[in-house]
Amino acid sequence: MFEGKPSSRADLKSGTLYAVSGEARWIYYGQVNPDKRVGFFRRRDRDVASPADILSAPLMAVIAVGHPSITRALRSGAWSKLGRFELVSSLKESWPMVQWSVGTLVVGVSDGHAQYDARVEDPAIQNMEIMASWDAEHHIPERLTADFGTEEASWHVGGPVWRQRRVKEEYARRFPDAPWHQLPSDWVQTNVS
């Protein structure tokens, strides 16, 4: 969607603002935070908006994006660097993350102030991001569609705890004979749609 620049490199300095080519020709925007994660704004356009308008939109997610994949996305034209701007205040604070190990219902939560364990159905953690590294070109467009929430998203796109739980339930439903997709006996079904 953007002009690819073969010599581009990811700029992970806090405040760097990117335009991201999403699904259905939407343009989304993300700003790098001090932890080198990207905070994506709840805004999308058909043409690139002004930085002032972008930075006044609320955040919808803070995601770890694989640094080498940002370079590839810039070189291919899937992402475009808009410049470096004052970091929005909501990106200055720490964003909670959840580490969910395979085969367990107990997760490790890091909220920037403390670390503790919780169960995956704990209502207090449902909107927290699962620790993962997303690919700028291959994962982020579908992820932004899912996070924006207007169109139906691909069923397999995770992210926050509540959505990752639905993905696991769908895998169990689609592949009932695969032991690696079976849910634990004490699994609590989601009721989030």
C-alpha cells in the first residue's frame, strides 16, 4: 500500500509513529512505547491522517511486534514511518501482560507493579495481552481487524486472554480427536462473544 524503501530499517525509539496497511485497504496506526512494543490506536482511515489526529485517538492494544519483521514491512511497503512524536500519555504507563504456558490454566500476570499468578477465567485479566511476538506483515493486519471489531475477524486470531480462550475452544471443537487441542477437565467455557 505504501512505497517500499529497500534501505529502510525499523525505528524502535519511543514515540516513533507508523502507518500500517491493514485488511480491506484500511490504514491503522501504531506508536512505539519505551518497552519497544507498539501501541495501536483505535482509528483507521483510507488515506493517511495527520499525526495530530492519529495521536488524539484512544489506544486499542499494545502489542509486541517482531523487530526484524518491522524492517521487512517497511521495505515491502506494508508499513510506513510517519516520524517521531511526543509519546501519548497512555503509552507512558506500563501495560499488563499475561504469560500463558502450554497445558496449564494458571497464567503469570505482570502488570508493571507486581507479578502474580491467576487462572485464565479470572475476570480481572480478560483484556490483558498474552505475551507473544507478532509479525508485522503476516499477523498484524488480521490482528488489527480483530481488535477494531467492526468486521468479523478470522476465528484463529488471539491476543487478549478472552480471545485466546475462544481460539482454544474453537480448536477443541474443530479437532476433537487431536489430544493437543483437548481442553483440560476443569476448563471454564467463555461466554464472551
